[in-house]
Amino acid sequence: MFKRAIGHRREYWMSNLDWYTWDHTLSTPGEGHAGISPAPDVADVGDLLLAGVGAVGSALLYILSSMRCQGRITLLDRDCV
């Protein structure tokens, strides 16, 4: 969609793509990916600075709350949350 928005010619667009969240594989369908990788047992977030809990930040926290996590999350938001 980005290439279309900035005016790239249609032959440079990817018509279809597969995105696997847990192993970060971006490919076109049929490229031979072995299937969808399972979610990890523990999400290692390391030292994460989360700047704001708007649409993206709250979605991240929602996803992380559904699994076991290790690491340290620091929340930076000027709004009352």
C-alpha cells in the first residue's frame, strides 16, 4: 500500500504477501514457508520503553497480557493512564 501511495509503478507492488508475526518472515504466498510458526512460550521484551498507550501502545499491552513475559517495561505517557 505504501508503494502505491508514493506513486511506484504497479509492477513494483507485491500483489499478495504472508506475514508471520513470531518469526518475522515476509514472503509471497507459495514461496515455501513451512507453515505458521507457533507463538513463543515466553515473550522476552528485554528493557522496553513504551512511549504512550494510544492505539499502538494499548494494543501491544493487550497482546503481551495474554502471554507470559520476561523483562522490564517502562511506561512513558503524559496522559493519566
